[in-house]
Amino acid sequence: MSAVSADAPARALPTVAAGALVFFTSGAVLVLEILAGRLLAPYVGVTLETYTGIIGVVLAGIALGTWLGGHAADRLSPRRLLGPLLIWGGALALVSVPAITWIGEMTLGTGPDTIVLLSLVGFFAPAAVLSAVAPTVVKLQLSDLRVTGTVVGRLSALGTAGAIVGTFLTGFVLIAAFPSRPIVVAVGGALVLAGVALWLRLGARRDATTVSLALAVAFSGGLATLLVPGSCQWESAYYCIRIEPDPARAGGRTLWLDQLRHSYVDVDDPAHLEFDYTRLFADTVDTLAPAGGPVDALHIGGGGFTLPRYLREARPGTQSTVLELDPLLVDLAQHELGLRPEPGISIETGDARLTLGREPSDAYDIVLGDAFGGLAVPWHLTTIEFVRDVQRVLRPRGAYALNLIDYPPLDFARAEMATLREVFGHVAFISTPASSAAWAGGTFVMLASDSPIDAQRLEGRLVERNLRQVLVHEGPSIDAFVRDAPTLSDDYAPVDQLISQPPF
């Protein structure tokens, strides 16, 4: 004798509707999880630690929501739960953006604690509430114990399929086509509308007060998401971007990528170099070629295209090839930062690890590394395999100059210097005296070449510019700095863990 509930036909949803509901809510959770990386980027950057925090928090929400959802479905009518769960899930999704903005603007730092806090504020609750839908639907559909495995297996598979579709759709399509905020509004609004329709359809209208409160939260959150200004003027698939004018200099523009002040451009004077590291790059070029003479330069990272424009102005005839990941940055440089489409600068868009491999050997006098993801150089652009490819494209007397940021105990800076020393015959770095002694942190410009580095000339330029920085180049000094730091490789390059956060 089978165990069949007497009121099963009235309780269960149509099979297609039940599957679609689980598919949709599971997909919505993953859409929010993928978008979380972009929404948190202006405050903590985009690093492995960012995604680790987001994934961990969302998984915790899924686990708790699934458990409590099943527990509630055993004690309350599943028909009564489903509509409000969708409405509240959508409402909490809509609230996530203003909540992250409010907390993020408090400038709490960029460490793991801030990442987890922002992830909790934005995505734990909607993930938990939406994950409660699946066990509630399972409870509603289990009318015959003979097909328990079939029902649970089918709904579980559809939930996983929804998560896969949500992941691919967001990562490959939505983020490239739309800003993050409208996507959140669309997903949250769709959940709210579906929840209202389901609540009315299932006839469980006793919860009007709860539903009304959820709708009020949803409306307020959606309105705040659309109206409260975010920190991004433009949003690409890779960065939150903004450009700020310099009140002290008419043509001055500062390019911000996520939370990093990445580039400074004077649209009226391409020869103006505002940041110290760009001046050090220029000084490095001066040690390789006669003053004013042309060079062949490869730029890893374009940003505001400050150095390519400087070299075109200061060294007529220079040919610069720029490897830039983000096509939107190229467009903004041309339309907002005054980059003229003139001979002397060619641009290759795509990941520099791939585009560098297509560059000819022995083609460049200088390679300038200025690519960042958050405060860190992307890990795959730090490894010995990448550095060997840099060495390949350099001429015998060429040099590699790399800009990086680190703070005591300087584990990342030491490891990158160890990696450069493993490949090139001569290495050096420029930093403040306090940074070189690991008392403080900040910007390091690392130099590597198979030919001797003209230390005397570089030190002379440091004195001329009054940069209050020092060149560390002797063997014992480099040994003392590197100590026992590991060589970074494709198999082991924990850059996000090695780099230390700035003190606050």
C-alpha cells in the first residue's frame, strides 16, 4: 500500500511550474553572487580574497537557507511560504546595493574582514531566503513516497542547472552588456513580481501584512539602487571606473580603477608626469637611450596611457605597443582623456599573459609593467614564466621596469624581486628609504635587465627630481632585501595573500 496524501492534488504545483521555480531562484542566487564581485570592487578591489569572501558567505547563506527552509516547510503550509519567500528574496536583493554603498563608504580597509562584512551585508540574507524555496517546493511536491528519489533528484538537478545558467549568463553576457545596478533591479523586481503572482495564485492571502512590508522594502531598495549615486562613472567587465578633474591643474585628470588611483593625465601637456613612479619609468628609459632619441616600448597595462603619450612627446619617433585588458579603458582614454589616434601608439586589447606571447622576440628596448587588479599586480603577470616571456621580447640591452605596491613585511615585493633575479642577470629597485628597509610601504619600481643597470645615472636623476627615493642595486643589498622569499611560479603565486594591506 502506497503512502499517498489525501489532499495531494490540491497541494502540489504542476511539475513544470515547480521545476521552473527552483531553477529561477537558484539562478538568481548565482546572478547575485557573480555581481557581488563588481559591487564590492570599488571598496575592496577585485582579488582572489574578494571572491573567496563572496563565495564563502553565499555558500553559508545557501546552507542556512536550505536547512531552515526545510524545517519551516515541515511545520507550516508550503503553499503559504512560497510567495513570501520569493517576495522577501527579491526585496533583500534590491536592498543589497544601497547597503553595500552605505557600509563601503565608511572606508573600513580592503582586508578579509571588510570583504566578509560587505558580503554578509549584501548577499547573505537574499541567498538564504531564496535557497529556502527549493526545500519548500520539494515538501509541496512529495505526495507519493514511491517517487521521493525522483522528485528530489529532478528538483535538485534543476536547481543546479539554474545556478549554472545564472553563472554563465551573468559572467559571459550580462556584465558585459549592462551596469550591475540595473541587473540587480531586474533580478530583484522579477523575484518580487513572481512572488506576488504565486502568493495570489496559491490563495494564501492571510500574510498580507508580511507581504506588504516586503513590498515596501523592495520598493525602497529598488528606488535607492537606481537613485543613490554609486562611486562608478563607468563600469566595465573588469573595473569600476571614474575620472576626476584636478582643481589645481586645468588639464589634469586622475583615473581611478576600483579603489586605486591608477593614472594621472594632463590632456593639455602629455609631457607632464604627476606620479613619482611614472617619472621613475621615464628615468629608466633615459638610461637606455640618448636623450630625446626614439625607443621601442612595450606597455603592460594602458590605464590612462600616460607613459605612451609622454614617450611620443619626449622622444619623437618612439613606437609604443600597449597591452590593455579592458576595451572600455581604451575608449575612455580616447574620448575623455585626450588620447589622439596618431602614429606611434598601437593598442592590443586582451589579457597581457596571452597578448605578450604573440609579440616578436628581441623587439623592445623597454617593457613597462603597470597592470593592477586592486592593489596587486595580477598574479599571472608576476610569475617566472611570465618574466621569461618578458625577457624574450627584450633586446639584449633592454630593461623591464615593474610598478608594484606592498606594505610591511613586504612579502610580495621580496618574492617578486626573487623572481626577477631568477631570470635576469641584473636587478634593482627604487623606493623610499623606509620602504627599502621594510619600515614602511608604498610604491616600488623594480628593474631587471641582462645588461648592467646604470645605477650612477639613475641615482643622479633621483637627486635632480628630489624624489627622496633610493636605488637599491648592489648584490648584498638585494640579498638582504630578498632573504628567503619564494620564487613565484604559475604553480605557486599567492600574490593576494603575500601583499600586505596599508595601515589605517
